[in-house]
Amino acid sequence: MASPTLICDTEPWNDLKNHVEEIKKSHLRNLMSDTERCKSMMVEFDGMLLDYSRQNATLETLNKLYQLAEAAHLKEKINRMYSGEHINSTENRSVLHVALRAARDAVINSDGKNVVPEVWKVLDKIQEFSEKVRIGSWVGATGKSLKDVIAVGIGGSFLGPLFVHTALQTDPEAIKSSRGRQLRFLANVDPVDVAKSIAGLNPETTLVVVVSKTFTTAETMLNARTLREWISAALGPSAVAKHMVAVSTNLTLVEKFGIDPNNAFAFWDWVGGRYSVCSAVGVLPLSLQYGFSVVEKFLKGASSIDQHFYSAHFDKNIPVLLGLLSIWNVSFLGYPARAILPYTQALEKLAPHIQQVSMESNGKGVSIDGVLLPFEAGEIDFGEPGTNGQHSFYQLIHQGRVIPCDFIGVVKSQQPIYLKGEVVSNHDELMSNFFAQPDALAYGKTPEQLQKENVPPHLIPHKTFSGNRPSLSLLLPTLSAYNIGQLLAIYEHRIAVEGFIWGINSFDQWGVELGKSLATQVRKQLHASRTKGEPVEGFNFSTKTLLTRYLEASSDIPADPPTLLPRI
Ligand code: F6P
């Protein structure tokens, strides 16, 4: 039930506003010495441990946040999502990415129809097709096995699959099952990205998967036409049927493009682009690379969190707790950013994926009812693998702005290394940082401590750390396909919780449209100027000057050039 009042007009919101003063009087140094508090700020679920004791929060804060959740009708909103109601009201759609990883016998309805059998029909088709390609019974036009895959897509049709692929690449089971195969991605419409994606590949042994929910995205369609040309130029136009398949909700456009609909893998409009990694968008390219059984484990991990999110009490519910704490940090403590800091290189693409899931979902200025928000929703996400970040932006996090941090660590490395004679293993070295950094942020270092260390007085201000900087730590047993699925679902649901509390629609993305339509006007102008020499018209002084300069400086480009493909 959408609340007609804005959340900021409710009593629990005001109560939390008033509570800020009290919290500001406390310091994490003191809060951390209360063992009972810390004990109650740990949650274990399915092998994971979440420790949120380093948040600028007390048990009273948490209780107030639960009241806020009640005022926002959080439980009802979660239930409405799972029961297939059209909670994406501006697009009149259900939001059912949970159905993508539901068990075969589950029942999840959208518009009165159980969608789970359709989901499994596509998963079965993916399994069959990917096995054929992997064992070499589906071959290319010249009879060679297709050992390389280029997935063409952008945004949600790229970032989630890239994150999962990067995380699996170093997993021992996934390494074994992907031996001799390559998976690459082509997202940017920049011809340089095309060149990089095909460098060293032979069209004869390459399968192109065009991934686009709408099959209209300008970048993806030009890249798809470019790779179609790359295949045709080498093997003839008839080779396209063997070398190109598609993932889309728009099978009519897939066919128009020249891809046999039998070689298309469907998904549905109740799957948002940024929530689509568990649909054919991610499952097809990942199954081609790693085999369906590995990808199925990833789906199972996500499903485990789906059930936890749906049924666990809020005080033990990881996505709910994380979402509420983000609200606390952003809307009450005034910290608008969040750093995602995995202490495993395998998660190097987690932050870019979460940037889209979070910022495209919650970067909104109006409530779900269209009322202008008198507070700012959404948060700024960024991140890097931990120790790399330490040598980059951690300076700002320790002594500059306050940025709540997510520390993500794994108990057992995917790739353990031990060197005889070293003090600790390589993974222990990495994890020493994972355990130390949150305390450095929380406790800081006082001028008194520095004096005791005989630090020269003029350096004391520079070497002082105020501390009291919030973070949370999530410890995973390892980084298997299953754990990767868990992590994905935790972030997806956490972000939904934030949107549900702010009272916005986290599942539309109207903010990406304006730039797209202005680019259409520019594209028309470039065409007219290049082919007919038409002057630049209809733009402001700045854009006109830049465009004119661009055209003049590249006037050697022929008006109607022959096809030119990268020479890398
Ligand atoms: O950037 C806007 C957007 O619509 C995203 O939401 C989506 O993930 C991306 O473009 C790609 O869209 P499609 O899968 O339809 O090509």
C-alpha cells in the first residue's frame, strides 16, 4: 500500500531527526566498548556474518528505524513485490527478479499467471544450447567449435554479467569448467571498445550474444550491427545465423535484426534491466563460459537471500538492516555517499554494478506519487578492491569527508598462496587490512596519543584522525558461485528497502531519457553536416562552437565512407 503522506512527514522520521543530536554526542570509541551493543549488532545467515557495530547507531537508533520501516509500510511493500503487484507504477509493471531464481516448483504470479514455469523453460533452453556450444555440437559456419563469446549489451545488460564473470573467473570450479573458453563484453559504443572486444578473436570460432531488453538501445544496436558486419565480412552473411544469438524481451525486433527467433532467449518486462543478471541476460553468457551447473549455484545463492529477505524478522534481516542503516546515514546523518570495498580482487566489478543498481534505482527527485521530495533520495556509490583503495582514496575517508564504508571479506581465498618463511599467508596479509581499516575509521587517533608518541607538535594536527567514521563488515565463507549470488541479492534488496522507505519508485529510470533524445538531435546534425555540408543550427552557443570545431577538425572524413572495421 503506497503511503499518501511523504515519509518525512511521519512521526518516526521526526523522531529520528531529533535523535541525531544525541548520537552526535557519542563516539564510536565508546560505542564499541559496549559489548552487549556490539553482540546485538551481528547477524549470521547461511554462512555469512554481518557486523554493523561500527555504525553511528545505538539499539535505540535501530528501534527508531524499525518504527520508520513500519511508517513506510516496508513489510507490505516487500509482500507486494513478491506477489507480483505492479509496484513499478510509472511503467505499470511487476518487479519480479526474485522469480528468476525461484525453485522450479515455486509459484510466483504476475497478472494472475505463475511465471516460474516460463522462467524455467528459458533456463532449460539455455542449458541445452550452452551445452551444445560447449561440447561442439553447435558449431560455426565453417564447422569449428565456438570457444569465444562476445556479449554485446550496456547498462543492466552488461554490468551485472560482467560483475559475476569477473568474480567467477578465479573460482577453481569455474576455472575448470571454462578451460579453453573466453567471454568478453562489448558495451561502449566507442569504436575503441569494439576493437578491444574483437582483438585476437577469429570470427570462425566466435559466438556473439546480443543482449538488450528493448533491442532498441542505440549503443547496443550499432555494436551489434558492427559485429554482424565483422562476421559477414569474414564468413559471408549466411554465417550470422550460426554466430549470433540474442537475449531480449522484444523477439519481433530480434527477428527483424536477422537473428532466428529460435536462437533468441526471452525475458519479461517484469525484469528491470539492472535487476536482470539472473535472467538470460546473465545466465546465457555465463553458462556458455562456465556451464549451466555453475550458474545454477549462483542462482541458488541469490534465491537463499530472497527467502531470507521475505521471511526474516527485520532485526535479523540482512538486506533490511543494511537498507535502514543506509537511510540513517544518508537522510539523518547527512552522509550521501557509500564506499563499496571488497577485500578480494574477484569483486572488482561489484562497485560498478551496484552503482547502476543503486543510483539508477534510487536517484529520484519525486515520490512514487509524483510529489516533489523535500529531502534528497539516493546515494553516491563508488568503490574499489580494498587494498587498492587504501593507496588511493582512503586518505579522504580517514581524514576528509565521512563516507560510510561496506567492507566485504572472504574467509577462504579462491586462490590461496603460502610462501615458506613469510609471517602470514598472502590472504591473511590482505585480510589484516580488512580487519584493521574499520577500527582505524572508528577509533581514529587523538592528539594525546600522538603527544605520547613524541610526534612533533607542528605535525600533530596532520596526524590526528577524528575517528567516529561508520562502516560495516560482511564476512563471506568464500567466494563461490553461490556466495556471489548471495551478495548480489543482498545489494538488490537493500536498495529496494531504501527506495521503499523513501517512498520512491526504485524500478523506473526516466532520468536517462533526456540525454538520449538530445543525442538524437546531435546525430541528425552530424549526418546533415557531413553529407550535405549543412551548418550547425539549433544549438546553444557552447554546443554549436564545440560541434563546429569537431566537424571542421575532422573534415577529412569522407561523406559516404566505405565500411571500415578495426585493425587491431
Ligand atoms: O541506461 C538506461 C537503460 O535503459 C538501463 O536501464 C538498461 O539497463 C540499459 O539502458 C540497457 O537497456 P537495454 O537492455 O534495453 O538495451
